[in-house]
Amino acid sequence: MIAAALALAVLTSTARADAVEKIAALIDENYVFEATAHRVAGELRARQASGAYDALNDPDAFAAALTADLRRLGEDEHLEVVVRRAEAAPLATPAQPDWLEPLRRRNFDFARVEIMEGNIGYLDLRSFPPPEVAGDTAAAAMEFLANADAVIIDLRRNGGGTGDMVHFLATYFFEQRTLLSRTFRRAENRTTDDRTLPYVPGRRLVKTPLFILTSRETFSAAEGFAFSLQQLGRAVIVGERTRGGANAGRYRRATELFSVFIPMAHAMAAESDKSWDRAGIQPDVPSPAAEALDVALQKAKQRPAATSLPGAPSPG
């Protein structure tokens, strides 16, 4: 309850200075691009020294101001400072963290799955949760879509999640193990390959036409999924240019009261240094987000007729 109690207190100048220094140090040591890390840390310290935060006595307002400055200085929408609050679920344990139960109650953000007119499958996915908790739900959704003649995955309200779920879901759309993207990690000073998995449960949709819906809210891991499948020619992107965040990371505790999200890895295309960071993903079929589903449905209905399966009864 210490953090919750502190959140109600007025910030002192000492607490502000301590938070800025520790956040700057964490960014300097961990942010994925070293030159940017040094510059942002230095400019953040300079703003503190100039009195830029002196009037911010409320922890939430202080965190919001730091977040705005970090995103502006680093040109990275992932950077964020948050107030640490002791508001965990009553039954939360190390084995069941406080975010798990709310995620389960949202069906792990697999918000809607159905077969629409014309035998077109539709999945409304609101995040990319860890496969270790959401793998069964993901596999069930993909099995439900396995008999569709085309599939639409709606990422218009998807703000990201884990790369592991990106790899899990992408695997359903490829027959062989496929290089999806590459990731540079500053801590290791090397770039690694991100591939589809050797195995996922159920049937794969390797020949099923795939459409992905995007909006200005589509971000992070959701962009990673859309970008990889677009670059590989496996999906048609319909909607708006995405938000533009290709850097992955995690929250780090800075002080008793504040944590900071620091990107520590950068994703790129499978065969080049091309990335969607800052620029976002340009859709193949531009459309206002509100109209993207209708546009994709029309495109899906215009697909070439599927070949009859061997042994299937002929029409009439």
C-alpha cells in the first residue's frame, strides 16, 4: 500500500529530482538506440535543472509531463512514465499476476469471431496476449475460422502486446517455417531472426486469403503482425496508416512511486532494415477506419472462386 499512499501525497522537489534522475539513468542504460538514449537522458536532466517540472506537485500530472517530454525527445510513442499503484487484485500472486484475471474476463482480447456472409471469417482481436495464457483461446479461434473461404483480422482497436503471440498466430498462415522479421537488441548488441513456429495446434489456413484491418490506433505488436504479413505478400492491409511503434520493451521501476516503459529492442523487415517505426504501416487499400470492414468484405467477395475439393459433390 506504500505506492498508493504516496500517490495521494504532494510531490516534493526532492522526489521530483530523484524520479527524473533515475528515469534518465534507466533510459541512458537501456533504451534500444544508444545515441538516442544518451541524448534523451541529457535533455531530460536539463529540463529538470531548468525548473520545467517545479510546478507539478501531483504525481499523475508529473508522470504525464514526463511522458510527453520523453515521447517528443525520443520520437518514440512507447516511452511512458506511470504512477505505481498498489491496486492489485485481491487474489493476485506471483503465479497469477494482477493483469491475468481482467484479461481472462475479456476472453484474452479475442473479442469476436464469426463467419460472415459469403463464408468470410472475421476475428476482432484487441491485443496480442502471451500464448502461455491465451494459446488455447487463440487456437480455438483459428480452428473456428479454418473452413472460411477468406479471413479478416480486425486490428483497428489493437494497441499491441507480445511478439510471441504474433509468431503464434502468423504460423497459421504459412505452411513452412518462415522468417517474419528481425529484432535488434541493444543489451545483446545483435540482431536475431523472428520465425513462425514449428507447430501450432489445429489446421492451418495457408491458402486462405487474408485481410487485416488497421487504424490510427493500431500499434506495436499489432503493427508487427500486419507489417510482417504485408511484407511477405501474405495479407492485404485495409484501413488507415498505423501509429508507428516498432520498439519493444518493458516497464522498469524507477522509484517507489514511478515506473518507466523503456523500449529495448527494435523490429525490422525480414530481408531489409525497413521498419514501420514512426512512419506507421501504409495500407494496401486505404480507407477510413470506420469503413474498413465493409471495404475488406467487398474485396474478399471478389476473390477468385476456390477450386472444388477432390471427391466433393458437383453442384446441382
